[in-house]
Amino acid sequence: MNITDFLSPQHAIVDLRAADKAQLLRELARRAATALGLPADQVSDALLKREALGSTGTGGGIAIPHARLAGVAKPFGMLVSLAKAIDFDAIDGRLVDIVCLLLLPTNSQGEQLNALACAARILRDADALRSIRRAGDDAALYRAAAGEAAKPKPA
């Protein structure tokens, strides 16, 4: 799976503003719900319920909030750089400035793991992360993520 399988250019957002984790998740839920034709509160509730199990702040300034939802036919993603880093209860205690939201179908284990692994792989790559953090606009953010995903990996 490639990040472009679940992330489209219109869902890459630079300089999103959020005061805290809850506000950020509600805003991402609202945007995702609009794109998917789902009720925003359904998306928000699913994300908050997943976060209650443990933070999806993976460390290094990165968070990958995710949830399974009825009504999602295939993995859906949003990649966001925040205007100001926020506390996300990340495992390393660092503030988060890059967020990759994933909404996944309720019925597909493999697809979920592939989408999560793909997002994590790109966001762990130092070159990709540097390009993502330097992106000055939405299109550059998308190109940074998609371009790094398209690079051939060493054998």
C-alpha cells in the first residue's frame, strides 16, 4: 500500500491551528466527515474513543490518530502540519506538529494494518519528515509525502 492509496491532495493541510488535542481531533473529524459524507459526531466519537485507549502520539512530534468506522469503504487519510505544536500525550512526551489521520473500514484487518504501517513508515523516514515539515503550502505537503512514498527503497 502507498500513501496515495488513502491520501489525496485536497486532504493535505499546512498550518492548521488547534489549541489542544481534543479541538484538533474534532476539527479533523469535521473535515473528514464532510469528505466522506458521514456525521461529524460519529467520526469525532470514534477518534476520541480510540484515543481513550492510549495516545496515538507515536513520538518525534508525530501522531497517527485512527479509527474504524461503518460507512468508510476504503482507508481515508489526512496529513496535517500544525501551525503550533500541541500536547498530544505522545509516548515520548514531545509536542506534536505532524498528524496523519486515518479512518478505516470496519471489516478489513489487513487494509488497516497496511495503511497504518505505510503512514508510520513515511513519518519515520528522516528525509520524508524533513520535507513534510518544510512544506510551505498544501500542495508541497502532499508532494513531500507522496514523493517520498514513490522513491525506490534500497534492496
